[in-house]
Amino acid sequence: MEHDQDLDAIGLLCPLPVLKARKRLSAMAEGQVLRVRADDPAAVVDVPHFCAEAGHGLVGQADEGAVQVYLIRKGG
């Protein structure tokens, strides 16, 4: 899927991937998509929970080996 920005959170542990995603999304326009790459096992729970709580859409999720990739569409 197309995305507007990338966030490399590989090597970061909870809660840093979500905190960095929140900061990056705050600077993006509504409807833009952020691709987050993380290898923290907690991200599987944390990222979807963050999206639901913050009103963003989790529009894609996949594994690339040991790395999880999340596509988050900024909500309003």
C-alpha cells in the first residue's frame, strides 16, 4: 500500500514505537498514511490499541521476518 512517511522503530521497546508514531502523526495531514516498522513483540498489541484510542485507522499489518509493518492512516 502507498504511504506518505516512514518510521523506523526497529530496536525500540515499548512504549517508544507508539510514542514516536504519535509524534510523527501529529505533524501529518489527516488522511495521510504512516508506515511503522517495529520488532518489539509488544507492538502487536500496542499499535492497534493506540490507533483505536487515538482515532487513527490501522489500514495494514504484515510481518517481514522478525519485523512487523503497520500502516496507520491519520484520523481527524
